[in-house]
Amino acid sequence: LGGTTVIMSSVFGKVNRCPAECNLVLLGAMGSGKSALTVKFLTRRFIGEYDPYLDDIYSSEEVVDRQPVTVRVMDTCDKEGPVNSERYLSWANAFLVVYSIDNMESFKGCQLYLQTLALNNKTFSPQTPIILLGNKLDMDRYRQVSQSDARAVASRFGCLFFEVSACLDFLPVQRVFYEAVRRSRQA
Ligand code: GDP
Ligand code: MG
């Protein structure tokens, strides 16, 4: 029986039909809130400051649609936009491309990531889902990126689009991460 389990998991792991694991990668400009969102998802808390040069992978046991899944989150920290993308391109089961709604530069930065992913998606795994994620919704009064502009970019690149805040409620943040898991199961 033990042997069967091992074979099954290795087969499913390769074809990735119904993965009990999901690798999420957060991309985006520095300061957009990738680390804050990662920490929020993992701990339900907002922690304002951490090392901005940390590029790390966290793991969490979750249950999405009643199916247990090990979610791994790679919180990247590119200083120069999409460079060294090989480190996550084939690893990822889904991408969260993050910008800050109060920062137009971060939104432009997102589009560089989306272009990189679009180029890669043709050659590797055609349906790796991508979520365009506007963060810092609590800063709505300083908004520089309209929802309609973000929606237009999302539809151009075939991604989903959400807005959240890492320092407001936990559930909307969890919902976005869970949606990424859900989409990766369908891919
Ligand atoms: P990263 O470089 O993308 O990892 O960004 P960080 O997670 O380090 O966040 C950059 C800065 O924005 C920090 O000072 C955070 O406290 C702040 N921040 C992150 N998320 C939010 C948010 O949702 N709302 C507000 N107001 N600040 C945030
Ligand atoms: Mg960070």
C-alpha cells in the first residue's frame, strides 16, 4: 500500500492534474506589498516592516474547497523588474502580480512582469494562471490606478483581477490566494 501511494503521488506530481501542492509566486515592484500580503495570508496579521531584500519560500497547509493542499508561497524581491525569472517560471503553479493602487509606477512595473509571463507561457505551461492584484486598497483616497485601467490590462493578458489591502481584513486576502490555488487545479 505504501508503495502504491508513492507511485500515485509521483505520477500526479508530474502531470499536475490534481496537485496536493500548489506553488504560488508573488511578483511586482518593490514596495507594492508582496511581503505584507504573504505574511497576512500565512499569519492573518499585518506586519508593516521586514527585510525588503528577502526572497523566500514559505509553506502552509490549507484546505481549499474541502481539498487539503500544501501551498508554497515564493515572495520575490526583484530590485530591477523581471530578471532571473528562470527561478520561478517552471516552479510556479500560479502567479500573483502585485502593484500598489496608490502608485502608478508599480502598475507599470506589473506590466513588465505580465509581458515576461506571457512570453514564457507560450513555451512552458500554457495555462499557468495569473492574477493581477492591486494592493493597498486602504489607500483608496490616494489612488493613482483606476480599476478600469487595471481591468483592461488584466483582460489583455488573460488574467483575473482583484484589489485587496494587506492591512485590512484577512478573508479577502485569503480569497485571492485560494482563487489562485483553485485556478491552478483547473489548469
Ligand atoms: P514588497 O517590497 O512588495 O515586499 O512590499 P512590502 O510588503 O515590504 O511593503 C512595502 C511597504 O508598504 C511597507 O511599508 C508596508 O508596511 C506597506 N504596505 C504593504 N501593504 C500595505 C497595504 O495594504 N496598505 C498600506 N497602507 N501599506 C501597505
Ligand atoms: Mg518584500
